[in-house]
Amino acid sequence: MEEIQLFNTLTRKKEPFVPLHEGFVGIYVCGPTVYGDPHLGHAKSYVSFDVVVRYLRHLGYRVRYVQNITDVGHLTDDADEGEDKMVKQSRLERLEPMEIAEKYTYRYFRDMDRLNVLRPDISPRATGYIPEQIAMVRTLIEKGHAYESDGNVYFDVTSLPDYGKLSGRTLDEAEAGGRVGVSSDKRNPADFALWKKADESHIMRWDSPWGEGFPGWHVECSAMATKYLGRTIDIHGGGLENMFPHHECEIAQCEGAFDVPFVRYWMHNNMVTLNGQKMGKSLGNAITLEEFFTGSHKLLSRAWTPEVIRFFLLQSHYRSTTDFSEKALESAESGYLNLVSILEAIHKSAGRDDSGGSDGNSKAGNGAAGGENDGQATADESFNLQKLRDSLHACMNDDFNTAKAIGVLFEQLRPLKSILQSGKSPSNITELSEFLKLFCGEVLGIWQPGETGEGGDLPFDGVMQILLDLRQSARKNKEWATADQIRNRLAELGITIEDGPGGSTYKLS
RNA sequence: GGCGACAUGGCCGAGUGGCUAGGCAGAGGUCUGCAAAACCUCGUACGGCGGUUCGAAUCCGCCUGUCGCCUCCA
């Protein structure tokens, strides 16, 4: 199997990816807290890891992808004070907390589906795993990593020598930070809650050995990840901002409880920014996906399709920030449409050419790669598919560099445009088409062959053909007024006529 | 204050010690009744100052600037 180099946040460098069990990959990605609509920042994260999963599968790994849904109300503010987010939202919308959870879980999946993000294999809800979380807390107490204090349970960070290894923080720093609340019953300000006592007003509450309460903010991931992926998992992903404290705490909980390394490779995606500022729900500058799809946001002049959003995100690396602006989206859209038109042209040409001789003679391409490429390509020449495949895989193997891969697609496919337009096609067009269907469709998820043209929408297409034929004969007779009238009136209906060398075509706008 | 990133041509955005990333926009051209679309060609950029090197945007140091985390957050 090909070797993937991936950037491991734990070691801060690229490392060859070797899963714990050959051929199998367990991956856990922190999912959303379902109390609001997903925004572009969520999309960046989940599209990024979607491609990771897709590519691993493409290489032949059997992947189990687990992504939680956080539906336990965690607190809005400080670790010890503040309000329950779910409860707050439920009051705003006058719904039950679980209605809020259901509603936004549904909307989360709806928007991810639209972005062509494959569903995780398991989407555990935190509230469905309270017993597992309690069991984990119990183990931590038994092993001396946690202590109870008046119905609350805290993790004792001093009990784990390498606490802070992911974020590079030391305990002194954490204490010196000074922003940790002066709360009370913790032995150490850096200790974090595993279980919180519920006061009377708290709606979401469960019974536990320590009284009624609710789980701390980090246990759910530890409990659910290890339940389905084992005590050591291959890849754990999430947003950069979760590195500390969330992921640091996950490590502490799992390694404290099980005494084995929790995660082999930590992957963190970078932020989406808006005017240089992080886009975040709590910052009030988030544009939700729904708003993108409908164009209903004051910063948007119009709607943007999910395909364009996905392409836009993939055009920058997952570890780079993606700075959003409508201008950037617009150029992504133009580029995307451009790429799709090449892909469609290849697809159509392959369909036409099916009978023709695709002889699988791919070695012919290697020779051509060497030097002069100014020769006129003829239909007999084959496209250098091997080179395309190799470069694309090289990009992906280098820490999932989708941005570079997209560059390669443009670069290597562009020469085909004029060839295809002239009605010729390389001899191995069918294999090329198949490969692109796989790579652009199943790996990047940015394109599936359109069902346009033959077959679909017969009555309408038939009517259009009549109009085009009439106009064509008018043009032949130089009756420009008639021809232009047809074109103009169709344009008023949102149908664009374009005259090409091979006849006219129409497009719905 | 502590920790960590990043600064690339008009815009977006990859990147490696020496060879044109790519996209968008723009310019010119071909085609065309006109329009549109297509197609072809074109841009030599890497925050500042030093250093290492035959050679650095790419390595090292310093400076400046921007951002993230340290509190819920993809």
C-alpha cells in the first residue's frame, strides 16, 4: 500500500501513517454540539476529514469512522459557571432540550449531505452513552486520577506526568494563566470536571454514584471513541481550537484509565476566517451553510451551491486557514465550473468512444512525458494516465494536499480541452474517464457525471431542439432578425443559446 | 503574560535549496452574421534586515505585522 505522510500534531511533524492493525483504520472526529445551524467553519472541518476517510478507503483501507453528536448541555462560559447551551437555546426557541438536539442534528446532517460529506459509520449521541461515561469516571477515581468533591468529580492533572503533551502546556503555565476560575472545590485550578452536580434548575440530568448531575465536557469523546475504536485509535481529528483543553483532556482521561497511548495520529484542521477573524458561532460572525445555500446573509450577494463551497474549501489545505470572501468564492466558482466542464467533456467523449479501441496501452504515455509536447495530439495518442494518477496520489499522500491535487487536475487535464473540442480524443479516454470518476467523484467528492443530455427530460429537450432547428434554418437563410428574436426571447426565460462550430446548444441559467 | 501558527504576483492559493504550481481576474489572438461561449498565448511574486550556501521565497537569527489557543467553539 502507498505510504501516506501525515502531519501529527502530537509530534509536530509529518510521519508515515501506519495503522495499528494492517489494512484497518479507526478514526474519530469531534462532532458538533447541536444547538445551532452548522456554519462554514464546521464545513471546513468535516469536508477535510471526509476526504481523509474517502482517500483511505480509496487506497483499500477498511475504515471505521466515528463522529460524535454532542447533545449534552455543556456550559456556555467558564468551566464552572455559566449556563447550559442546550437549555439556553431551548428557552429561546421554547422547545424541550431534546427537541433542540433533534432539530439541529437533523439540520447538521442535512447540510453535510448537501456538501456531499459521507456520513460517519457511527454517530453516537453523548446522551446515549451516559453509563459508559460514568464507568470511565469511576475507573479514573479507582486509579487515583480523579477525586470527588461535593457531587462533582474532577480529574487530577498532577496524577499524569505528561499532561499537556499535545498542546505543549505545562501545569505551571496553566496555573499562571490566571483566567481559570477561582472555583472552590478543585484541588488544582487546572483540574477539569468529569462529572458535575446538577443544581435544581438544570434540566438535563442523570443519576450517578455521585448524585444527580451531568457529564463533564470531555468524557463523552473518550468514552465513545474507545467504545467503538478500542483503547488506542489510529487517527483523532478535530478543529485546532479543540486542541486545548478538549483533546488534552481526552488524552488524560483515556491514558489515565487504560494506561495505553490513546491516539497514534492527531490531526487538526485550521480555522475559517472572515476579514482575518476566526469565524465562530460565539463570535457572532458565522455564516451558516443554509445562508450560503440560500444567499440569505447580509455579507452574501447571492446563493452559492454546495459544490462550490466544497471546492472552495478543498482549494486550500486543511491545515491552513481559509479566509472567506465573496470574491474568493466567486473565483472558486469560476474555476470549479471550468474544471467540471473539462470533466464532463471527457465523460461525454468516453461515452461516445465506447466502441473505439481503448487498448489499455498505458505505457505509451510514459514515453511522451519526457520531452517535446508540441506535437499535435491525434486520436491515436494516449493520455498519460499513469502520470496523472501518480501525481494525484503524491499530492494526497503528502498530508492530504487537496489544494495541490486540484492544481494538478487543471494542469494535466487542460491540454485535453482543445483536443476534445476538435472532436478527437486520446485512445485511452475510457480509462481516463473511469479514473476521474473515481478520483474526482469518490475521493474528492466534487463531481459526479451529469445525467445531462441524452435521455433526460425528453419533452422539454425535444421542444428546445425544435426551436434550435428553426433558428438554425433562419440563420442559414441569413434571417438574422428571426434568429436573434428566438435567442433573445429564450434569454428572457432564462435559457441561453450558444452557437458553436458543431451547432447550437442551450443552457438553463 | 504563556504556548503556537502564518506572512507568496491585482485577488485566492500550493510549494521545493537551483527547474513556469494552479485557479480567478486582466491583456492579446483564433473562431463567429452579431452576441455569447470555446480554444490558444501572456504575468517571474515570495514582509523587512542580516547570516549560511556556488545558489534561498525555500535553512538559521533578529525585527515588523496578522492570527489562533490559554473560557464554550469545527
